[in-house]
Amino acid sequence: MSSNNLKVGVQSVGRFLSSMVMPNIGAFIAWGLITALFIPTGWLPNESLASLVGPMILYMLPLLIGYTGGKMVGGERGAVAGAITTMGVIVGVDIPMFMGAMIVGPLGGLAIAHFDKWVHGRIKPGFEMLVNNFSLGIIGMVMALVAYLLIGPIVSVVTTALGDGVGWIVERSLLPLVSIIVEPAKILFLNNAINHGVFTPLGAEQSAEFGSSIFYMIETNPGPGLGVLLAYMVVGKGTAQKSAYGASIIHFFGGIHEIYFPYILMKPRLILAVIAGGMAGVAFNMVTGNALVGPPSPGSVFALVLMSTGGMGIVLTLCSIAVAATTSFLVASIMIRKDVSETDDLEAAKAAVEANKAESKGQIPAAAMASGDVRSIVVACDAGMGSSAMGATVLRSKIKEAGLNISVSNAAINDLVDADMVITQQELSARARAKLPSARHVSIGNFMDASFYDDLVASLKA
């Protein structure tokens, strides 16, 4: 398997796992707020209201994940089967079974999907409801028993072992080293997979036991990316310096971390700066004992403050961001100042990357496209919310100004169904092409790159 195929495979698996958690982030936040407010060490301690905390994390959150996983595989019937199957791994254990839900939820949906495919066209008229209801009940029962007797015990052992491993890392103060993996993986657009597929479940388990978790602050800290953008603002030049001002605002306040990725890809050695910033932020939180009560999503300073543990917790959270940003800024500034061999012209760098990638894949460059049969454009990213939504807004405005009758929307790559043209960032183009091969695929370096959309609209209007 080539490195590119391996990367696409890892992204797909990570995206699948995080897709079960991301639609339910609101539920995680609700649970986090209830925890922060009403547990004995919370802002407004209330024993009666605090009784919601346990059932929500033990039952509600895993069931939502299992339901979502089943729906992704088998539609509405698969969602119900996934929830039923998830009960099999929940019952009999006293730990939150997020990992178990991510495994058995899709399995329940897959079982009902295969059954529906097998009986399609074979059910006698008038017996559809009977077959559908009883098949779902019987298959759900069987899958729940399998989950309870076989999968649940295995997942429980694995979860305990992973928890012990994490505890070993924390006890030896090695947690900052996780940034060596996390920060480069984010640049490969695995940020949502890492945060929602790994750290959110781990953080929820730890928070259920201790009231808060440091895992919520590893991937979501905006400090490392902010430091790089600040370095471009201070010692950078050209378009990169000018665009870094707006990018830093969107990144820090909006929580859209993807916006700083092109600045790293333009000078790959800057990955060392964000690694250093990430390690510094994690180390600060370890030393001070700072943690969050729930997952901040998106990774905005506002979300992190909201999930902090009271007054002093807010101060420590802001300090951890400042420490990470300062460290990243110092390292990045030295690298950018000494780097005289490469241009800081962000537009030129993105254009060169796009042209090279288009040529290597036989892809039509954006500037060479004519409107013709292009009636719908989808701007797609990993999550289908933050960066792609902003890009779609910019493009939609320019399409409207040009008087073109073309619809523009945004979506997650896994949700791509129909479009004449799909716009994604370079690192995600392979996944988008595999998901919707019939569409024209165009790669972009930065979703907020107005000149890219100007060129695209001009070519469509020509």
C-alpha cells in the first residue's frame, strides 16, 4: 500500500469514528455543563441535579453514539439496531462504553442492512410491516446478546488496559510527548478524528471519575496555531503576512483550526513550532492540574473558557493558551526569519501546489473550467461545518455577484451525494474523489482564499 493510500485509509477510519461522536457533541457539552455546575466541586453544587451526571455518561452518550453509528451504516432501521446492540455492551459494566458503542453500533446497523438487502423484493404484499418490525426486533436482540456476552467483556478489558496505559503516561509526566503525534496528524486533517474519535471518549471517562479531564485540552488548544500565525504577522512577508491577521481571528475566536494548516504546509519545518507549542501547553496543564469538564467544540477560546472549572480554571486555561502560543511563536519566528530559500507568498505557494497536484492526477485546473454543466458546487471538509461553511459563504457571494445560476453548499466529505463540482483542501481531495468520482474535483489551499474563488468564478463565467 502506498503512503498516500495509507494516509487516505487512516483519514477514512478516523473520520468514520469521529462521525459517530461529532453529531452528538451538543449532548457531550450538555453533560459537561451539568457536571461543571452541579457536582460537589462545581459552580452551583446540587446533589439532586448532580444525579443526572452518571446516567447521562453511562447510558445516554454511548446510546447516542451507537445510534449514530448504526444510522451511518443502515439508515433509520440501522440506527435503532445500533442502539439496541449498544445496550449489550453497556449493561454489566460500570465504565462509559464509548469504545464499545463505536464498535457495536455500526455492527448492529450492518446486520440490519444486510438483512434488508437479502429480503428486498421477496416480501409478500401486506407483510412488509410485520417483517420489518419483527426482523428488527429479532436481529437487535441477537446482536445485543452477542455484544453482552462476547464483545462487551473484550472491550472492557481493552478499555481498562488503555486507561492503565494512559495513567502510566500521566504518572511519568510523559503526556506532553503526545503532541509529537497530535500536531502533525492535525495538519493531515486528522484533527476531528483525533479530538472526537479519541480524546473526547477518553476525556469523558476521566471526567466521570474526577470531574474534569486534561484530554479535552490536548488537541483543542488554539495556542500552537495562533503562535505560528502571529509569527507570520511579525516576521513574515508578502501575502502570507497580510492574510495571517484575518486567519488568526478566525482561528482563535472562531475555533476553525484548519485555517492555519496551509501556513504550516507552505513551510513544513514549522511543524516543529506547533509541536513545541502543544507540548508546552500540555506541560503547563499537567503542572497546574488544569482541566476541562467537557469537550470544547469548536476549539475556540470561548468554548475552552466555557468548559473551564470555575474562576481559577478560566485563568489557567487562558494561561495555557498563552504559554502554547508564546512557545510556538518564538520557534516559528526564528524559522521564518532564517528561511530565505523559500517565498512567503502564500498565493504563489498554494497555486504551485494546486497545479502540481492537478497535473499529477490528471485533474482539470480550476482556471481551465467552464460553467457548461456546472449547476451545483459543494465545498467539502472533514467535518462539513467550520472551514467549508466559511468557504461556501465566500463562493456563494461571488457566484451571486457574477449572476451565475449555480447552487453552492457545504458538506462533510463522507456526506457527499451529488454535485457537479467539489472543492476540497489538497490533503482531502483523494477522499473526496473516492466518495464522489463523478464530480469535478478542485483543490484549494485555504478556504478563505478570495483570489481562488475570483479565478474560479471568472472561468465559470467565461
